[in-house]
Amino acid sequence: MKIFSIFTALALTCSAQIPSVGIPRLPDGHPDFQGMYDAATLTPLERAPGSKLVLTKAEAEVVEKAMAAQTSAGDQAIAADRKAPPKGGDGSAGAAGNVGGYNTFWLDMGSSLTVVRGEKRASIVVDPADGRVPPLNQKARARIAAQRAAAPTSDAQESKEPGLEPTGAYDDPERRPLGERCILGFASTSGPPALPNYFYNNLHQIVQTKDSVMIQTEMVHDARIVRMNAEHLPKTIRSWMGDSVGHWEGDTLVIDTTNFTDKTRFRNATENLHVVERISRLDAKSLLYRFTLDDPDTWDRPWTGEYAWPLTKEPMYEYACHEANYSMSDILRGARLREAEQAAKIKK
């Protein structure tokens, strides 16, 4: 907890450097963070080993121009008489080996790197200083080895579930990813911590009252209710996104979340994961979203990330994914048919 206090003090120091004059405020005097924010960014959670946190203007332009070119190429018309992809896909990037899925019309991976205090950032992780999530400790590795067939995690991607190979999230109907089942937004976009999903549905909406703060996420329409100046619920009461209570430290909204369920396991963390988020204003048109995670049964030290949430005038759309999921019954029917055919061959 001493290390955690040091990180809190550093965050307070950074927050104190943000001018408080001219900040929109609610009648109770606290900053008004209400609005729609676009969390899309090209900045990854981690950066390449040995690379630096802050990019030069020229370095940032290389990344952003490459994405612009990729988007432009994806916007080109597709030949109607093109050949079907080979069975199992051609192995290139894309859904299921590029057998066909979303084209770039449906995707919004962001067009720029996140900007924090005028700096173009190469990673969201800022502590450790190398921009890397600390390695899983021995307790975590032993736990993962024992639960390779366990339920999917909250940060599983839509198309794969890292860390559970060779058994995949689509090899068992009981293990379909939480995002696909419309329970939580994949890639931890719902949080906490709320991370970019580098795919689509990037918006977050903040609504404040004196007693609570709501953070609505476009992806899977998740809504977190932060109870202000409250006590945490008993440890026996746990939920998908944990129990979030908030308080103000100057002009910074601090959200403390505990009471996670072991059905989510962000990056293989346990249900005892402790997340502290700090939301403050970078300027009139963007917020700084900063988070610190601590779970001694998963990592040997806490780690911290931050990125900007720019205001947007874009509307939040209803997330309508696969009501009734008619394909599931066909998938299961096909699997039972294959099993019956294989059993018949063995009898012969």
C-alpha cells in the first residue's frame, strides 16, 4: 500500500498542474465532466521493448499517415466477381483467417495517437517506465495453468481469447466470449479500467449528479454507476464491473473499484483486483483518464496507464449485436451431426 500511496501522490501532483480557472462546474462546485467522449486512439496499451513514451512530430506522422492510407485503401470498392477465399482462410489479417467479416466501413480504430499535455504518446502504460504491463507472477502462472478451460475473460477480443490456447473461446458453447454474448464490451472497453478496443463503438458518456456519476459505454451499452462518498459493498456482493465508489480530490474525480467477480479476470487478475481511476480535465475539450491496477496475486507491483478522452459531437448508437443468435443453434446442430457421422464410421 505504500507504493500505491506514492503513485497517488504523483497523480495529485500532475493534476495540480492543470489550470482550474475557467473549468465548467456544477452547482455543487465540482468540475462538470458531462458529455460524450471518443476514446479511439492508435496508441497501444504497451509499447515495443526499449522504445520511448513520447514520439516526435515526425514519428507520430508516420504512424498516423499509415493508418490514413490503410483506411483509404479499405474504402475502395470490392470487386463483385472476386473469388471466394480458400477453405480456412488465406492466413492474412482478418476475421477467422480472412475468410470474410467486417470490412473497414464498419471499423473505427482511431486516426491519431493520444495526446497528453501536448505529447504524442507511444503507449497508454506509463508506469512501469518501460511502458510494459508487469509480467505475471508465479501465483498467476500457476492459476492460469489450472484453469485453461475456465470461462472467458472480460478483456478477450471478439475474434480470439489470448492466454487460453490451444483451447479457444469458440471451441465450447459455454466459453463464448463475454463480448460476443453481449454481457461486457470486449477488450475491457467497459472497464474498469476502460481501455480502447481498437475496433469500433468507442464512445463514453459521462452524466453527473451530486450523489452519483454514470459512465455509459457505447460498446455493449455498459453503464457503470459510481456512488459518490460511499462505502464499498460487502465482499460477498460482487459484480461484472466491480463496485465503484468515488470522491473528489480537488478537481480530480477519483473512482475506487473492488468486489470484482472471478468471471471477468481482467488480464488474468483475480477477483481481488483493485482499480483506482482518476479523471481530470486536460483542457476545455478533453479529459485525462488515468488508472492504476493492483493485484498481488497477479503482478508483483501495481501498474498505471493514462490517455486522453477528447469531447465529440458524435451521437452514441444503440448496440444491437445478435439478438436471438440464430446461428448458435445451427453451429450446435452441425457439431452433433459431425459427431454422429464420426461415431458411425467407428462402428463400421
